[in-house]
Amino acid sequence: MRFSIKIFLCLSFALTFFLGVSLAQAKTCQKPIYLTFDTGNMAVAETVAAILKRQQIKATFFLANEKTFRGDYSLDDSWKSFWQERVKEGHQFGSHTYDHVYFVKDLPANASSDTRVQMKPEFGASANQVKSMSSAEVCAEINRVNTRFQELGNRPLDPIWRAAGGKTSPRLIAMAEQCGYRHIGWAPAGFLGDELSSEKFPNQALLEKALHSVKPGDITMAHLGIWSRKDAWAPAVLEPLIEGWKRKGYCFDVLPLSPEKARPA
């Protein structure tokens, strides 16, 4: 009986020790890649989510209220359960501007008025209209996603945002920083090409390019669905890409919120 207890204790100690080592190793990501996804038309949103869950990977989602393949919008109540599940899984969330607003240009500084930028919303009441926006209006547009996401996901966004199309200026970035949002772009190699023509850039070519060009520390960018591509990028590319990176010793993490630890474009 005593011998059995000793064996049990030894096995328990060994299991605890090795489990602790494994957990410590899992938390130490030496060759990280940061997967990020913009909303897009949401056509492969469930597919992407299932792959991330199966591969046990956390990613960062940048949300805008974009029209989806179902005819609704990505921040409608009809998508509430989707976003709540992603929150439960521990992903990271940032703003992509509520109406997917594109930067056009900086406006000339005027001593008698606020510094302003020209912006063009893709959706909403002012869709496709170029408008002048102050710092306060830019912040309000970014923060609209935060307000809505708290209604959908029962938590605030992380203090990060991504401009529509990645188009920015130092002035626009500074405007957002004044209200607490750090802009996140992506590495040149991190553009995964899911919005390109599938005739000119087939899935296999995109897979090979990303496998060989993305380096540790890079931020990548794809969408949860895109109108401009006939052959869906996910799952054809995403899961083989993740598995290929894992074979190269890469690991995955959410974006660090201190700017010196990542390499946004």
C-alpha cells in the first residue's frame, strides 16, 4: 500500500512538473506571428473562427459595420452570438471605423479652425460622400464601434484601430491617439492577398508566398470574407498556412499593446 502511494505521489509530481513546463513553454512565444482579420463581408467568418479554434490560436479582429453576404451588417444583432463566442475564446478586438471610413487627404491647416482630414465612408448615411472631419469627429467614428461592441460582446474594445484599406496619415494617426487608440497596420509580407483576383493570384500561390515571406514578429491581414474574390481564401489557404508556420517553429499571439513589441507597417 505504501509503495503504491509512493508511486502515485511520484507520478503526480512528475505530471505536475511537466504540465507546468508545458504551460510555461506555451506562454513563451519566441517566434510570433500576429494574425489579424478585418470584417469584410463575413462570408467565411464561421470558417475562420472554426479553424482558429481547432488550431488553438488567438487572433485580432478589427470591426466595422460592413454589409455582409447575408444582406445584413456585421454589427447587427444577427451577429451577436458570433461576436460573443469570439469574446469567450479570448480573442482581441479593435475598431475598423464604424462606417468603414477611408482616409482621403489631410486638409490645409487653418489657424482659425480645428485641424481636419478628408474622409469617405463606405457605408452609413453618408456613404460615398467625401466629408471633412475634425479630431473629435474622427474619435467619435472610431469609438462608435466600441460602444456597439459593448452591446454585442459585453466588453469594450482593446485600445487599437485600423484604418479602412490601411490608408492613413501621421495627422490621422495622431488624432486617434489623442482619444486612446493606437493604429495597427500590417507588415508588407503580412498582406495575405485574400482580396486579390483568384484568377491572377490562385490560392496555392498565395499560400506559398505567405509561407516563405512572413517572418517572426510580422502582423498579417486578411478578411472574414471579401466580395472581390471568387475562390474563397479560407479554408483553402488559412489552415495549411497555419500548419506550415507551426512546422517552421512559429507561434501565434494577440497583438502586444506596447508599441515596441510588434512591427506594424
